[in-house]
Amino acid sequence: MNRQTTAVRGTQGTNFRPDINGLRAWSVAAVIGYHFGLPGFDGGFVGVDVFFVISGYLMTGIIVDALQAGRLNLLQFYLARAKRIVPALAVLCAVVTLIGWFFLLPPDLRTLGTHVVAAMGFFSNIKFWDEAGYFDDASHEKWLLHTWSLSVEWQFYLLLPVLLWAAWRWRPGLPTVTGVLLLCAAASLAASLLVTPDQPSTAFYWLHTRAWELFAGGLVYLAGRRVPASMAFAVHTMGLAAVVVSVLVFNSRSAWPGVNALLPVAGAAMVLAAQARSTLTDSAPMQWMGLRSYSLYLWHWPVYVGLAYFGLQHDAALLGAGLALTVVLAEMSYRYVETPARQRLGKGRQRPLLLLAVAVVPLWAAGLVLWRLDGVQGRFPPAVELAAAEAGNVNPRREACYQRQGVESPSCVYGGTEWKVIGLGDSHMAALITGLEAGQTDGPAGVVQWSYRGCLFVPGLKRLHAPADGIDECSGFIQWALAQLESLPRALPVVLTGRYAHAALGGNEDHLQRETPQVYFSSPQPQPTPAFLAEFAARITDTACTLAQHRTTYLVRPIPEMGFNVPRTLSRRMMMGRNEDLSVPLSDYMRRNAWVWAAQDAARERCGVRILDPLPYLCQEGRCYGSRNGRPLYTDDDHLSEFGNKLLAPMFAAVFRDSAP
């Protein structure tokens, strides 16, 4: 068999192959084009899948060659990978941290500190999975988001040599190794296919749902060059075409990885198997990009996030400048970090280990200090830091009282111990609960919190995607609450609210109307059709009337969604000398929520449900405000802060007046 290896993203091989180097260039170009929002690159994230295939190919080659020669040394293998990956990554983290000290507000710098620790510890894929999805708008604020793929690769590097060594010890020979990789690839692919539809973030970030892409590359290496020379160019070209088609066809709404990832993975495998040369990969620009693909990958994302941090990511001229800066930084990284690191770290163990520790440990320490000191207050004017800090101005009892799993609520009581009113709903109720308590100005409030993450109180409702932990017990919580209400005194009123527009229409963050329902009743809906909205509205009305049969029921009109993170946007604008309050048109609010209002009005007319309207307190002269006098009313784009929810205390006072003896 004719097997060859080369250098690629964390790999230093023994023989340069222009086709692999060119494939790396195609991959990094796709990723950069996607992240910078260039036309035609909607599916550019597939470049990461191609990188995985290449890495699996090269790592398998290095390990198998060492096994055949009887000289596999695990420590030497790990050290070689670290010498290739860590120096440039450490420089990136150090530079971003230094920039953050001067330009990032305390909450953002605190977050960056945790991300530096995760990136340098190669568990950032797990960290970002825990925080949000890759395609979420909030993810585009994370300076080191792209390091998730390095973490996946490193975790694979840790496991692959042990796996192949064990297989070789059991029964030496390529057939055994090939069989083991086939089984592992099949198991990982099955996991990816099963997990992707219901837990997309888990499938995207975790090794067990990504490993098949790396194993695919390993299997290509083990197969050797089985493509006839007469067909090599055609297979090579078709493989690149598959990658390009993937970039053109898929987008952030595509289920990923799952079955869709088969196309770019197969394309990359075809290019590797063909071992052909063509101008598509051999041209000087492609070879230049391929050699610098690691540094290009490292630096492009922080450059883009730097623009997005100040809301400049939509300026075409600045995006062009950002691309040029990426090229300059990548060249500097390649010339002054990557290449010298490979040469000066050299062979041996003690000196490279010491130098790598010197690079990693201070960054861990710096990240932990920034996290521990909450991003270091006092670096910006007090008004700016106050605006930024509103993101953390949440109910101090949130962790204990806001339900995220299980079916039974802890039933936290605010203002006394006697139950006088129940606040029922999703995270919007959790954000309003102390405002409801503040509505009682005469004696203890006795407000009971029954709120569940992402769970609208609508019996029969099913969520399209399970939470990141894979557990969706919303229906169980609703049944528990209904059973509890049956046993409670009928004089106990209920206040009900939820983010219905998001469930029916999808998010509107960054003013993007995705128009994709997040819930369903009988079967998932690709669009919020009139029939779907009518059924949803009817369910809201029926739920309210069912509750109203036995107790006074209040429905809170939907809280206005800003479509942007208010503390983040306001504080950054204030840094730039722009101090006007933030708002959105009332007409936008009504377009998203008119059907909810109609459902609530129907409940009022049919069964006497009472309506609580927050708009007089949050909206004026045709606009709904996200801040007041330079202070945010929200912790993000749609949840009121502890400061903001107190504006609704006069609205909630009606609940206590009505129930007064």
C-alpha cells in the first residue's frame, strides 16, 4: 500500500502532499467565508468536517506506521501534537486576553477568562455545548468559540493511539486495526444520526458524535491507494465538488452533523484516496493558504468577533479590512510562532514539556483570576459598567427556584410563607416573579413560583428540540401542576405568562425572523401556518379557561422582545459615547404577538380570564424600551431584569387588590 502523510492542523508529518495541503486551503476558506458572512458560504462550516477527515487520516498514518515499526511511544506522540498545536493557540489566547483587558466590559472579560481556561485545557467543546449552540446569536460574541474543534481533535488524539495500540496488542496486523476503526466509526455515525435531530448542540460539539468523521479519514489511510491512476483526477475533482456543493447547499438551519455531514466527509475522503494533483489544489495561493491554514483558522474568528463586539460586522469595508488583517496575523503567526516552535522545541521531552507548561499555566492562572474577580470592575466609567452588569441582575433565588429538570417544582414562596398567588409559566415568569411580589404593598405577598425552563404552560405542547441535557420533562411538569391545582384552595389565583411568539415563530435575535416553530402538537411544522397558529391560539385559550373554572386566572400580555442583548448593546454603545436609550417599534411587537393577544382576549370573553398588560409600563409613543435613563430593563434580549420587572409592580397590584377580603 502507498501511504503518505503531511502536516495539517496540529500534525507534522513526514512527506508533503499538495493535494492534502490544497484541501486544507479549501476547508479554511470555507470556514472563514461562512463566519464573515460572505455570499455563497452559508454552509462553510462544513470546512471543519473536512479538517476532521484530514486529521483522522494523518493521525492514523502516524500511529499505524509506528506500530508496524514497533516504536509507538504514547508520550512522544502526545508531545508532538502539543508542540504543533499549543504555541500558536497560547499566543492567540494571550493576545485576546490582553485586548480584553482594555476593551471588554467586566461580564465579557469574566466569560473570556473561563473560555481561555477551557481552550487551553482542550475541553472548550464541552464548555460551549453547556452554554449555547454553535449557530446561536450569542455564540458570535465568544472570542474563542472556534477552539471547540481543536478540543474535539485533541480528545481524539488522546484516545486513538490507545485504541490502536490495544487492537495491535490483541492481534497485530492491519486487518485488526481496520476492523476496530470500522466498528468505532459505525458506532459514532449511528450516535450522530440518532442524536442530531433531537439534541443538535450535543451532536455538534461532542466527540462521540463527531469521531466518525475522523475515523473516516483513518479508514482511507488504511485502505491505501486503491483508486486507479486513470480515475484519480476524476475522483479528486468529484471529491472537491462534493465539498463545494455542501458549502452551497447547507446552512445554519441544516441539521448537523448527522446524515447531512456524509456529503462533505465523503468528498474529503475521495480527495485523500485519489492522491491526485490538480490546479484546484496545487495553485500557489491554495498552497500558501494550506500551509497557514492553522493560523488562518485561529485568527479569523477573533477578528470577526472584534467587529461584532461593537456592532460593525455588517460594514462591508470593515469586513474586508478584517479579512486582510486575518491574513496578516496568520502570516505572522505562521512565520514567528508556528515555524520557530517546531524548530526550537526540537526533540527530547523535558525542555519541550517545560516550555509548553510556561505557555499554558500562566494563561490558566489569568483566566481563573478574571473569572474569580468577575472581570475586574473599575476599568470603565461607572455608568457603563452598571449597564453591562444588568445582565447579571437576576433573581438571587433563581438557581434554587427556577426549574430545569424533574417534574416537581420546589414551590418557592416570595414575601411570607402563606400561599396567596401562584406565578405559573416559563422563564418569563421566572424573570417576573419578584415584580409580582412587589405588587403587594400591604402585608406579605405569598407569591409561589412554578416556572420551568422553556416550558409554556399549554397541555399537549411538545418541544421540537430537547434541552442540551437531553431531558424534556415539560409535559410531566404540566401534569404535576394541574394535579397540584386540583388539591389547592380555589381562592388561590394563578398568574400565567410565557414567551409564546418564540415557540410559534422562532427567535428574533439580532432582528432575524427565522419563522420556524419550536413546538408542535401533533406533528412538527416547517412554518407557522395559519392553521398551526390557530391551533396554538385555541390551546392557549382552552388552557386559560380550564384554569378559570376553579380559580381566578390572570394572563400577562407577552413581554416585548428586543431582538438584541440589551445590557451588551447599551454598554458598548455607551463606551462609544452613544447614550440614548434602546427601543423597538411597537408595531414589530404586535406583528409577532397579535395572535397571542387574540387568544387571551378570547379567554377573557369566554370564561372571564383577567388580562394584565405590561405595555403601558414598558412602551411609550409607539416604541417599547429596553432601557430607561441609561439602565437596561432586561438581562438579555427578552427577560426583564430585577430592575426592569419592578416597573410592572403597579400592574401586578391588581392581583392583590382583587383577592383582598
